[in-house]
Amino acid sequence: MNKLDHLDITQGNNSAFHSLMRAYAKELDEHQHRTTDPEILARWTDSIIARQHEASRCVKLCYNSGELIGFLYGAIVMPNDKGYNRVGWGCIMEFYVIPEQRRKGFGRDMLLYLEEFFRQNGVTQLYLTADPVTGKPFWAAMGFTSTGEISPDNGQEIYEKTLSN
């Protein structure tokens, strides 16, 4: 297993998170033949930062030997959360490894970190929506299976996984 550092987003590194979110959105846009408005992306990014310290959220920048390699964002779904929800489940909201750092085990290690967060909070079921190009193969390799459902929020396929103890 890689030894990744998982750090909160702070005033000192929030520009790095904004930069990663721009790269992440650009990749999603390319795969889905769309364009995300920069102002909407900035608000989306700021909203993630604003909620990172809620007990039901896990948002971390991930570093390998001091080099930023990606970020993770998971949430325990609460009754008042908006959108398609499975209350009490863990939802992997956003997850990104920069392309140059893929296929090195970092994504797996980041997922293990998130899974531990969910286990510690009594969550046994996870779900996510998968990017059709890079997401589907990765999530399938990590044990997620398609439900055959499409999320009304983003039009992507929904995958789920039961956590083992």
C-alpha cells in the first residue's frame, strides 16, 4: 500500500483544490461532451470546501511524498440532503487522481481511506455515479457493481458496493 497523506483543505492549499477541480471538470466535460460554466464550477468547489468539516463528510487532498496526486470526497447521506439519495448510505461524491498518477495504486488507497471513514461511522453500503470513460473500469475493479439505474442528478450510471468488515 502507498503511504498517502490525506489533508484537509485550508486557506494555504485551497488554490490547489480549485486547480484540481478545474482539471476534474474538464475531464468530465470531455467525456460527456459538455462545458461546465467556470462560475458554476467555482461555486461547486467552494461549496465542497464549506462543508468539509461536517461530521458526515470526508474531503481530503491526497499527497504522495509531498506531491499532490488527487482528492476524495465522500458523504454519509442524511435525510435533508438534496438530490438522488440513499439515506444512511455512503456516497462517493467526487474522486479524482491526476492522469499522470493513475495506475499506480493511489486510487485504490484513496478508496480504502474513504471506506475506513464510512466503516467508522457505521456505514455498510456505498454508492456512486461513474464517469463512463475512466470511472466505470476503475469502480468495477474496486468491487462496485452497476445497479442498472441512471442518476436523475447527472445522467450517469449508479454503482454500489457492500463494505466488508
